[in-house]
Amino acid sequence: MIWAYPDIRLIILLGGAFILLYIFYISRFLIINRKLKVEKQRLFTKLILRTLYFILFLIALAGPSIGNSFKEIQEEGKDIFIAVDLSQSMIATDIGPNRLARIQFELKELLKSFPSDRIGLIIFSTEAFMQLPLTYDQAVINLYIDGLNIGLVPNLGTDLNTPLRLALDKFEKDESQEVKSKAIILISDGEHFGDDLDEITERLEENGVKVFSLGIGTESGGQMPRGNGVVIDPQTGQPALTKLDKAPLQYIASQTGGEYFEISDEAQEMGSLISSLESLEGGVANTRTVEASSNKYFYFLLAALGLAMMDMILPVKTIKL
């Protein structure tokens, strides 16, 4: 027999409470016995009855599993590429401590929700680079997330086409035989200086790849640190400001069947992004049959309730007048 909830401490606690209460119950009858005649045999019968259904309640609580059953389990999974903008604007301080540091923290929280999915990491600015191919190893993914910094890519602006093309190329060349749903998490402040986005979004839609865009930054903008100072706008001679531009990110998401989310001074939507990814239907990666024990707690509970009802409806008289 296998126990589903073998909480020994709880069972001992409940058993001890039952014994103490019943000792108090019997002591009352001993006091009454000084003036009235108590039928000890019937009192003993009542004790046996109550002890029996109390034990049955405890057995039901512990969840006894008797015998085995077989279930067919379908293992579902998703392939997700996380594309992180590492252009100069990602160290702006309008989101504390800065945009990139906040994204590193949020991505680690996101990974906890997808332990059975393959996840890859792409970094980009004007060019995109495969930082980590699709993998199930979350320890490695966390290691690469810790190492993200703007020095890993050329800092000449941002082209949102490049990470999308790279991710789609990897999806198309994937030799895995498993049929899975495919998604891209595109993280950027949205300042797009590349070519038109129509071609890549059409290709993504044709291949069933959904893009979930995550905008990071504020519309009022923030300064970009450089050394001991900040980046200066050469035209104005004032500190340069980088602002969140939602439009291209919203466009990419809408054209591919995904959604747009935001981390800014007005919205903290990482939780909503996780929920949307979780609701994304995963492809059936594998089907297997597992052996599972069959919980029979109901039979013990039913027997205990029956004896309890008998105790209430047909009480054993303990005092004979």
C-alpha cells in the first residue's frame, strides 16, 4: 500500500487530541458513576465504535493507494527564442537600475515558468548573434543571461529585423522531429533604424511563429551613462534621451498573431507575458504510458461516515435508570 499524504506528525497530533478528549469524556462518566449506575459494557462498545471510525478517517486522510492503474501522458512543449536588444539605449536609467539589468531579473523569473520547454537566446543591435541555441538546460540559460552586456554587439543603433530573421532561420533548419509551437520574445525599447518590417513579419506568420514583444523604457525617456558621464547629443550639446517607441513592437506582434507587453513607469506586464506564453498551445512532443497508484481513500471515508452516522442515529445508552 502506498500513502499519498503520509503526514505522520498530523496523524499523531489528531490521534493525541482524540485520546485526550475521550479520556475527558470517560472521566465525566466516572464522576456520574458515583450517583448513577453506568453500564460499562455499553460504554466500552461506544468507545470501540468511535475509535474505529476515527481510525478510518485518519486512513482516508493519509490517502491509501491500493493497486496500480496506467495512464497515457502527452508531453507538450514549446520552442522559444528570447531576443534581447543590447544597443546603447538599453542601459538608460529611466527603468531602475537600468533597462538591461531589469530585463535580466525579469527573464530569470520567466524561465521558472517554462521548465519543460526549449529556450534559446539571441542578442542584437544592428546585427544579431546566436548567443545560445535552443536548450532545456535552464542553468546554462541563466548563466548566459547573467553575462548580457552592451559590449557584446556593435552599438550603431537597433534593427529589429535581424533577430527575427535569425530566429526564423534557426526554426526552419531545426532537425528535431518533435512538432512544437514556436514563439519569439522580442525585448527592446523599440527604437528601430532598420528596413521595413513587412517582409519578415509575413514570413513569420507563414511559418506559424508568433512574436511576443516586450517594450522596455518610458515615453519620457532616460539618459544613457558613458564612463563617468552620459551620452551627449552632438546636435544640441545636451544629454541624449532614449524613449520607448511602442509602434514597431506593437506592429510586429499584431502581424504575427502575438501580443505586445510593456515594462515602464505605467505598466509592469511581465506576468501577463508569462500567462500568454503558458496559454500558447504546445505541440505534442511525445506520448508515453505511466504507471500510477490508485488512491482508494473514498472507501475508507465512506465507511467512517457510515459508522459516524450509526453513532449519531443509534446511540449506545450508557446510563441505566
